[in-house]
Amino acid sequence: MAENGEKRSRSNKVILVTGGSGLVGQAIKKVATETKRADEEFVFVSSKDANLKSEEETRKLFEKHRPTHVIHLAALVGGLFRNLSHNLDFLRDNLRINDNVLNCAFEFDVEKVVSCLSTCIFPDKTTYPIDETMIHNGPPHSSNFGYSYAKRMIDVMNRGYYVQHNRKFTSVVPTNVFGPWDNFNLEDGHVIPGLINKVYCAKRDGTPLNIWGTGSPRRQFIYSEDLARLFLWVVREYEEVDPIILSVGEEDEISIQEAAELIVDAFDFKGPIINDTSKSDGQFKKTASTVKLRKYLPDFQFTPMKQAIKETVDWFVENYDVARK
């Protein structure tokens, strides 16, 4: 093991991706394959390969692959209801996972770790747009405080490993991610995958499409393959320990209704559309600032929303039997 901050001389990067079978992991696998670099080897692992809540299993994983870099996506996640009733579980399990991964990364002299945070960890009471400096400015929403505090602690640990050991561990904060390999569950899935499944079922069954709420809330949606390209840039180029928000700009924020219309068009759905206004709209906006990202990458091109939705819909239709739903 090397001393504090000392770099080992390895010409080839071995990039270990935890949570590698999920939405973002699959997108990184696709983009890494398409933009393959001779000096990079990617290793994608899932919960089948190691239980990251176990320090022993995490250490064995690092011993086996000896990574130089880690993209840390693995987390215990759940929908609103599961979060509400299991906040302690989400806190303890995610703290264990994150501590084991970062501590093994330190022990095995990993050069850089890029962990994935979430905009839901920001303070519940805040001003918009939110930016990277505001993560710890107040309590998160009470519904998912366990998950949120565990994710916030990654940022705290990153600072600790840098200040005490000069390690380059950092994190990214994506906005609403969607794409192939998403969770299309009608109850537990996020907005776009849930709507895709709803439209699929309505078209198949000849029933009306029921959209919860007025459709007026606005969100910044990022296509998983765009997020994957940005993740690889962070691994290769970004040198800060402080987090960076990865998102389309405020000007690309769209309403839930507009997202639904794009999905309806992608399916060529001709049936009636009903807005169930007895269902809550939730938060109207959660706008995130992309000023920091644009300072680094002023010319980064995001996939047009219409194209990204169409590609996701096509993937869901083609992979309906294996898609999570």
C-alpha cells in the first residue's frame, strides 16, 4: 500500500463501477464501449458480486480487481412509501456501503472515486436554483431523511479523505435521470419511466391515459447516456473534491405534461388523456444550477429530449419482458 497521496505507477486504469447493472451503470457501460480508450479497463459489478454492506466482501472485491478508479453508484434506494417507513434502514445501510467503498478505496490506493449523489439530498427549505454549495444548508425533506443524510455524508467523507490523506475522492449530483434499463414500475418508478409504462399499457389495452396531477410541475431531465458521458469526463478530467451538478440547463426544464406529450408521440398513442387532479402535483420546481458545469464544459451537447424519449420508449418496447416494472 502506498503512503498518503503517493500515486502508484500503473499505466492502465482499472475503473470499478459499483451498482453497474442499474440505469446509470448500463449507460456508462454503453458509452465506455463506444468511446473505448486503450489505457482503460472497466469492471462492472452488482450486488450479485459483493454485498457492499459487508466490509469483508467489499475488501475481497477490491483485492480481486485492484481498481485505480471507482465510480460508486451502488445504494439502497426505494420509492416514497418505502423511504417513509424505513428511514433508519436507508441511513444505516447506505452509511455502511459508502464507508466500506471509500475506506477500501483508501486502503487499496485508488487514485479517484466518483460517487453519485442526488438532488433529493438538498435542504427542503431552500432558494432556487440550488447549487453545489447548498447541500448542507438545512435539513432534507422529512420523507427521506435517512437516505439523504447518508448521501450527504459521502461529501463529508470526501473532504475528510482529502484533508487528512490528500485523496481525490469526489461526487456528482445528477438531476432526474431516465433512459434504457430504468425502473418502469408504475408505483415506485420515477416520472418518465412510470409514464412510459402507463402509455404502453393504455395503448395495449385500449384504455385512457391517466396522468396524476395537473402536469404543471417542471423538472430538469437528463438522459442516462448524456449523464454517462459526463461521468466519464469527471473520472478523466475533473480535479475538484467538491461536488458538481450534472444536468441540462434551467432553460431546458420541461413540465410533466410536456414530457407526457413526448411519450404519447413516441408511442403514437391516439387514446384519450385524463389529468387526475385529485392526485397531488408535488413540488412545482426543483431547479438546479449548471453554472459550474458550463464553466468546465461550455460546449457540451445534450441529446434532444424528443430523441432521448423516443430511444427510451423503443428500448422499453423491445425489452418489455426483461425491463424492471
